[in-house]
Amino acid sequence: MCGWVWCFWLINESLYFLSFFKAPAGIISSIESIFKKFFWGGGEDNRKLAWINWESICSPKEEGGLGVRRVGAFNLSLLGKWCWRMLVEKESLWYRVLKTQYGEEGGRLCECGRQSSMWWKTICKVREGVGEGVGNWFEENICRVVGDGRDTYFWYDTWLGDVPLRLKYPRLFDLTMDKECKVADMGRMGWTVDGQVWEWRRRLFAWENECVRECCVLLNNFVLQANVTDKWRWLLDPVNGYSVKALYRYITSTGHISDRSLVDDVWHKLIPSKVSVLVWRLLRNRLPTKDNLVHRGVLLSTNAACVGGCVDSESATHLFLHCNVFGSLWSLLRHSS
Ligand SMILES: [Zn+2]
């Protein structure tokens, strides 16, 4: 398990790179393959048996894994921070530089097609949630908390319901004259079905009018609050805002939570981590006991007898509980404590 030190070193060394750039798939799989080799005690040239699949090793501890970071997902979580900062640091110099370079639409920096740098294209892709097969993870986890509505885009921001109104009513968005209007301006003009607030490029069809009516029902339940500033909320951590840890967990979680007390016992802070890993493997019956080695074709079945010299075959249960030689260690331990 000396591979541990290696794994952490590699992650830390690449942290700076991963927080700026999206690593190509080839690089990610190379890094992971180095992890795997060293994790099982092998080296560059010799491969050891992989006792547990990499997926399980990378699952969080509370889901029964070892919590080793998945490089791709971790990379994405680090890059997501840029997308969050683009929303909350609009006064910063770096944002203003990007705004001059690429322009802004509906409060979002534009992607700007072919003229943009590779770095910028990647960040835009991350903002669209591309990469880990969990849908649009960025947009789904942000929402605008509207106070007076002066700084919230009516069509672009997610402020009423779960999706921006431009996605909920794409036809209306297409037909509206002022796509960049703010919630406060719309509210001031009064959002009734025939109100002045709606300016369309042409007369609406009956079904389009129906959409306006539906939208007005939603709007009429909404109250603006004077002198309260609009804010962004990161739904995975509404109090502290964006965190790499929360997003990483969101992307990688399988939702299969293990028995909490068992997890706490195995990963107790007073137990050295190499012992915890041993217990973790024991609970999954993934230790190199002779029965497991026979099962994997490393030993012949004729050589499966217990290492303690008894006639029984060597399995984890035998070795740790029933063996005449090693099983008695438990009673010695009980007497000495
Ligand atoms: Zn034995």
C-alpha cells in the first residue's frame, strides 16, 4: 500500500493544472492507471492482482468505498469554480477583461465561437455541464434569489421555478423584443396578460397567448422586495456557496449509503489507515487468503491448507475466527485488555 503516498503526491502535483485546464481523457486514464498500479503495490513494469474494482475504490467512504478521487470528476469540480466565480465576481478585473474580450448576453459571458481560446471554450463547456454524464449539473445547482429584481435577468436567470423562463417558454422568448430585461422593470410595468410589459415581434397565436396566461399565473404569485439585493444561491451548499467537495460528491455519488456505524468503526480516527484498509478488504473478503488465491488461479487447490498448520482450508473466516492457531489470539486479546 505504499502506493498511497504516490497517489496523494500525484494528485497534489496536478492540482494546479487541474484547477485551470480540463485534462484530456487520455491523460486522465494514464494518471488513473498509475494510481491503480501503485495502489496494489506494483510498479511501472510489474502488475499485481487488483483485488477490488476501481469504481468501488473511488466510491465515497460512506458508500462503502475508499474515497480515492476520480480524476475526471475532480477536475470538473475544480473547473466549476470558475463558472461560479463568473456569476458572483462580476466586478473583478478578470471578469471585466473576459467581458471585453467575449461580450456578455443575459448576464453571461458569451462563448464567441471560433475566436475564443481553448481555455475559454473548455470553461464554457463546463458551464453547460458537459463531461460527467449527470445532465446540466451547473445550471441545475444554481438559482437566483430575487429581492428587488434589479439585477436579475427575467428570461435568462433561474429565478421562478426550476428552469430559466427562456427554456420554459422558448417561443415567447423567441418573440419578445427585449430579451435582456430585468425582473424589476417587468414587475414595475405590472405582469398582467394584456399589460404593457409584453412587447412581441408579431401578434401572438392563441396557443402562444395561452403560454403568456400560464406565465402570468406564476408571476402573480411572486412578490418583489424593495431594498433587498438579488443573490446567487448554490443549491448544494446554500450557506457557504460553491464548494469543490460538494460538487464532486454530487457528480460521483451513487446514492447507496452504507451502514453508518460500520463506516465510523472502520475509519475511526484512532485506527491507523493501513489497518482500516485491511478491515475494509476483510469485510469484502478481498484479502489474499489461500482460498481467494486458489479462486484467482494463483495457487493450486491442493495448496489451500491453512498457513497455521491445521488441516482446514484457509479462508478469511477460518483465519480470523475459527483457526486453532490464530483464532485463539482473540481470547488472549480479551484477557489482556
Ligand atoms: Zn488454521
